[in-house]
Amino acid sequence: MFTEKSSKRAPKIPTKTRLRNIALYYLDRFESSEQNLRTVLIRRIDKYAFINKDYNPEQAYQWVEEIVEECQKQKFIDDKRFAEFKINGYLDSGKSKRYIEQKLKQKGIAEAVISQIFDNSSYSELDTALQFAKKKKIGRFRKDEEEQKENRQKDLATLVRAGFDYDIAKTVLEKED
């Protein structure tokens, strides 16, 4: 797998210092949740453990927990800040609430944090669905009425697949300017 001819280098042994540096470099480039940072570091350990079968990763896993806790204390990672950042980005691109909730759960954000942020925001499912339809040029954002009528079912399916309620999708397609 990692030979002289290969352009990939074999992973280095994960030490506490190396893992801390990996975490800081990652956080310098990306906003991250606690669980996501943990996953990034564990993936590095597992990659080395896969190559070196004699390596016992248990000590390194403990280091990961210490590093994640240290990053939390230093305010380098904050799940609420991460969730707000991601929600704003997703809403700007016209994503549905269901879609956003699923993406944040995949990143390890607690459901309570997600619902609290949505409760404090001025989120409107209809406005977001309209923005999505405008971006995709579906429904009333198509060029002419004949094309709108021909593609009504297709547009309805697109909105529902994107995570919007059926009633909201119908409203978006029927609503006049």
C-alpha cells in the first residue's frame, strides 16, 4: 500500500503532541463540533493502527478525549456556535429544517441545541421553500406558464424530496407574486 513508488506517505505514529497539532490545524481551517473533531482525530489514529498491527490505540484514544476537552475549555470548539454557523449557511442556500436537523445530528449536535437555535431565530419554512424554488428555477420561477403546468408534479416532488412539507410545497407552487 505504501511503497517507494507510491506518492502517499505512511502515517506517522500518533503522539499526544502530534494529535494536538492536528486538532489545532484542523480548527484553524474549519469550524467544528466536538464530535466532528473527535472523529477527525480518531480517524488519524485508526489509519496508523491499520498500517501498524502491533500498535495499541487505547492510549491515543484517551489523548483524543483530553485534547477535545482542552479545546472546549479554550473555546476553540463550541457546539452551539457551530450549529448557528451551519444553520445560517443552510438557510441562506434554501435548505429545509428537516435537512438541516439531519446534517447537524450527523455532526453530533444535540437535538436540544438545534431546537433552541430554531426557536430563537426567525425561521420561516415558506420563505425558505420559496428561496429553494427560486434557486432551482421550479414552480412559478420557470420561464412560462405552460412549462409550469407541465412540470407541476415534478416540481412538487423536488420540493418534498428537499424536506419541505407537502402543504408548503403546494403553497409555493400555487402562490402568486
